[in-house]
Amino acid sequence: MALVIGERFAWAHLPKTAGMATARLFNLFPDLLVFADPEDTNDMHIPFSQRSEQLQGKVLAMNLRRLPVWVLSRAQHVARHGIHPDYEPIPMDPPEVLAQSSFPDSRIEIYTDGGRIRIDRWLRAESIADDFLAFISEFTEVTPDQRQQVHDLGPVNTHDYDKDVRSWFTPDLIERMYAANPVWAGLELEIYGGTFDAS
């Protein structure tokens, strides 16, 4: 599932931010859910704006990830699986090209409708279990068993590659990446307290 709607909240799946794992975490709390898109269709990445009539008065949440980690993860995924609707593998761009692309900010703009939709809660992919528990605890009492299940889930839909972004991007390229994506950079400053340390 992707766009997850509860009585008091809604969560949208920004690709490559531990979204499939998060969707399965919501499944641990079925009594809170009103609607969820299936995860085996492209609707798994539907933005809030396409379901605006269902979101009135709800707390809106999304996941985020450090920008260089997200860029690398998406590039690796596309190189293996391509993109909708053809899903034909697309050769990975050189690091210099990836670093200068504003594509990440364009994804944020889709989900925020160009800044017109405010995301109330951001869940960090790097600490998804703890952030998810903090979020879901706003709406229900989490039992010790549920808390353990959240921590036990682990990664979902990951690929095997060198995940150290410093192996792919120099500090200069990472600096350029943030300069090309000021919206994402601003979110990281707000949510993480700073951008990725490339040193």
C-alpha cells in the first residue's frame, strides 16, 4: 500500500525512503486504517493532491532520506528496474550528472503540490522504526508487542550495492547536489539539524 489514510492522519510514499517498510508498519495497526493503496501498482506512489478530498483535517506525513543517499538509491533502482510505465532498466548516470540534477526537488514538489500542501510530520528513513513509533503513538497506545514488531521488521525491497555515498560522490559533488536541490536541503536542515557530512 502507499497512500495510507487513517481517521486522523495520512501518509504518502515518496519512493526510495523506506516507504515499503513503512507501509508494512502501518499494517501492524489495522484498526487505525481507513484506506490504503495496494503496493503492487503504481498507485503506491500517488501524491496527496490526487486524494485531497480524503485528507481534510488530517495530519499529513511522509518519509525523507539524506539527499546523497536518496540520489544513489534511486539511481541504483532505476538501473535495475527502470521507471513507470515501461520498467526497462536505464543505465546509471555518471556521478557528475546525478549531482547537478534538480530531480530530487521535483519529487518533493509533486508531493507538496509545489509547496501548497504542508507535510506535518517527516519520518527519517535512517531511523524509521523510532520515528514511526513516535508518529503512530500520537494516534493510539502502542503495546510492547507492537513496539517489538516495529523494530523487528527491518529493511524491505533493498538492493545489494556499495551504499557508502563517499564511494560515488566527492564532497564537492555532494555540495553541488544540495545547491541544485534547495528545497530538499532545507528539509534536511529542519529535520536532521544539518545536511549530510561529506567529510
